[in-house]
Amino acid sequence: MSEIKEKTVKNCGNEDFDWDAYEHGSGTRLKVNKSIKTKNGKDKVYSFHPDAQKFYDLLEGGSNHSYSEPAKGGIYEGTVVNVSEENALIDIGYREEVYIKLDKEKQENIDLLQNNATVSIKVLNEKEDSGAIMGSMSGAIEYMREKELKESIETQNTAYAGTILELIESGGYIVEVNGIKCFMPGSLAGMNKLYDFKSILGKVMYVVPINYSREKGTIVVSHRKYLQTLVPVKIEELKESISEKYTGFVTGTTKFGVFCEFNECLTGMIHSSDLGGEFKAMHSNNSIKPGDEIEFYIKEIVNEKKIILTQNPSSDPWRNIDEKYKVPSVVQGKINAVKDYGAFIELEKGIVGLLHCSEYKNKTIVEGETTDIKINKIDKSTKKIFLALAD
């Protein structure tokens, strides 16, 4: 009998059954049902009942159902068993179905609740007083959307449309992204500091998830991060229409000039000497304010972070250069400087081209002299002219 006591013994239906007393009273040693497949190979089943395997599986959770209670807040995939006017029953592999109250769900979710359809749900409770386990499709969808946003933080290369819901006292915004309420600091709401923090309330703008605040339990998003990705494309577009008049708004002023934002994500500066009549006077008496609308032209694109603007297009000799100089054509130019790699030749004040050294390797070039020069190429976007000696 000690052998039986030391080993795990299974009695399908009553684990407290006294096997030793039964065997002693009957005078018969029970036989093990070797046809029963057990989990660990050590369990012994003594029942030869036709449903002995089924009973064993029920005790061990070896069937298709789990007998551990679903965790509150857990996300489970299940099959729709039944749909009534008020509730839906979902089989998640537990011994009991999970109830979904339809009046708590959006219509778009209810439309998915067809018999035998597979859906994801979030368990809301361990059990109600009635013994029912309640679930929510909306909760599962919200969980998966939040998970997607969190995962995108690592790469920061995905932008989502967000609605600016609320301006909060801490200097930021509550932004709804795919049904998830996120936080956007005011400093990340634009390329430059906003002149009116309430101006974007209710608007839809693209934001990029950049961080997760455990302290606030929310995802942090940035509109500026999205705008920064647009800059290279906007610069190329600017080069193609550099002679046009642009409209922007003032973001700040200094004694040297005025900073302007335009084309959604670009920022440039108008030097005080390039301001036009009205704005020149306003700059002198410090009456230009952030948010003021202003018109200007592109004077020079130094790089993506430095764009020089002007309100006096006549001051920029490059503005109508394609009308003044044709390609190819021969003009006169003054040799300003001679370097190892070539000579810089001035066609007029502010217009200087490069004559590569290979163009005059058999000739002498002297600084200060005037010579006939051939224009081979004009790159208006970079303000470069490529020259050759006239034949």
C-alpha cells in the first residue's frame, strides 16, 4: 500500500477517496487503466469507465477548455456563440462564456458579432454577483491600438492623424489618436513656438509617437517631428518656384530682422535691410508681433535650416537671371579671383560664375581683367553659373 500512497493517484470524480481502505476491504488490488493517456506519465488512473479519459482531461485541463479563471484586464481571442438584442456570448476556451453588453459597444463593433466569428475581447471582471464574466470588444481594440502606438515609438517613423481635444494647464495638449488619448507638449506643436496656443484646438494634425510617460500613463506625441520629415521635400519644391512671392507669418523678431514660417514647415529670416516700407517702419518701432502675416521672396537657400528672405525682389540680381542670361550665350565678365581649381568671374554685381581650370589650361588668366565668357549652365536653385572661355 505504501507504493500507492507515494505515487500520484487519480480518482476521476473524487480525489479524497481512500484507496487503501477500499483495497483492504475488498481484498483486491485495483488495476491501472493503461489505455488512459496521462500528462506526465506518472499519474495512474484506475477507472475503466467509458468516459475515464474525458474525466481525466477535465481534471487536468487537457481538453479544449481552460479551467483557470480569465484574468481581469486580459485580452483573449474567442468565437461568437450567440447574439441577442442585449448581449453577445463569446467562447474564449473557458468553461463559461464571456458576456458582452451591446449597449456598451459601438455599432461598428456590434456589426462584427456574427455567430462563429472570431473576435478579440478584454475581460472586465473576474465574475459578477450573478456569476457571469463580462467582456468588452472596445477595450480590446483600444488595447491593441495603444500597443501599436507604443511599438512605433522605437522607430519614430510613423505619423498618425490626431485631433487636438484640449489645452491643459501644464502647457500641452490632449490629442486623440486612433481613439487613444495622448499628450503633446506645447513646444512640440509646431516647428516654432505657437503665437496662439488655442489656435490649434479642434484641428486634425499629423503627430509621431516619441515617448511613453509612465508617470502620466500616456503616450507622448510630436507634431514637430512630423513637420521635420517634410522639410527636404519642401526645400526641393521651393527651388523649383524660387522666384514666386510667398506668404507666411512672423514667429519672432530681433534687431537684425524678422523670422517667418511658411509652406507649413519652413522658416526663414528677412534681414532688416531687406524689409519693405510698412514692415521696415514697424520693425524700427518694435510693433511687429508673432502671428502677423507677411509677404516676401526667397533671396537664398543656404541649407535646410537657413533660408534668406527679402521683401525687395529688385535687390536680388538672381531673381530674373534666366531672362537676362541665356544658355548658351557669350557675355563679358571680370576675373575676380583665380584659384587652383578655377577662376571666379563676375558677370555683374552679385552674379559670379566658375570657370574650371580645365577650360584655360593652355591660356593665362589674370585677376582684374575683363574677358569674353560663354555661359554653359545656370542653376538658379543653388545660384551657380558654369562658364567656359569663348571660342
